[in-house]
Amino acid sequence: MIHNFTGENVDEIANVLEVRPKALGDDIYRFELVNEEESRKLALEIHLGLDIDNKTMNMVSVYSGATFMQLHNCTAFVASKMLKQVTFFGKQQGITSGLIVEVGAGCSLYANVSDEILTGDFTKLPEDLMMCGVALSLTETEGFDDFTFDEDDVS
């Protein structure tokens, strides 16, 4: 299920990432993050409501140095002021892919992660899988079909 992102969602993302977005059209927003201390720069673009073969999808792109990443079919996000990051994710048929953007112009991508990794005992996983399970655990919400962007509803 694709959730409709709103202007309020864009404001929430901006609040967590501590940067104002630039509108690049009706449904494209660009966030430019700079970390002077670590000499890092990152640009995040959110494309809302793309129409591909009469199907609507959201797409998140990250540009950083010599790196380019895209998350297609982004179904939702979790913006955490406490963690100073936004986790964009897509879920489909027991598989989750997530793109995490941090205030300090950091970014992580986890793709095609099985639900078993996210719902199992992460302490029994090898270290590299443990990191993934913990990072994407925010995407596991009760009743995903009724998902909202309200922070009070995220457990």
C-alpha cells in the first residue's frame, strides 16, 4: 500500500533533518544537508505520487559524493527527532527495503530484508545482520495497513 505523503510530512522530515526543503516542482522536494566537521554533503530528493503505468509510487533519492541511491515504492517513513534521522521504507510481500538519512549528512541503505530478520531475536544474528535488524526495526508497526504518520501512533 502506498501512503499519500503530505506537505505536513515534508515539514516533519525538515524538522528532524534540521534543514528547509526546496520545492523543485509540485511534488518534488530537495533537502541539502551539510556536515562541516566531517566534510560531508548529502542531497535528499523526495518524489511524491509518481505515475508509472497508471500506478502511483513515491521515490526517494540520495546524492552524496560519488554515491547515488534510490528507494522506489517508498510506502512510508519514520522521522525520529531523538535519533536525528528519517527512515524511508518500502514493504512488499514480506520484504523491507529502507533508506536512512541522518542529520549529519549520513546515509544507510538496507535492501530486500526478510521479515524474519526484523521480527526475530536480533541478538542471535551475525553482527552485520544485527545492525540491519536494529536499523529497520522502526518499520515494524502493529497493523501496518492502518499506518499513520503521527508520532503518537508509532510504537
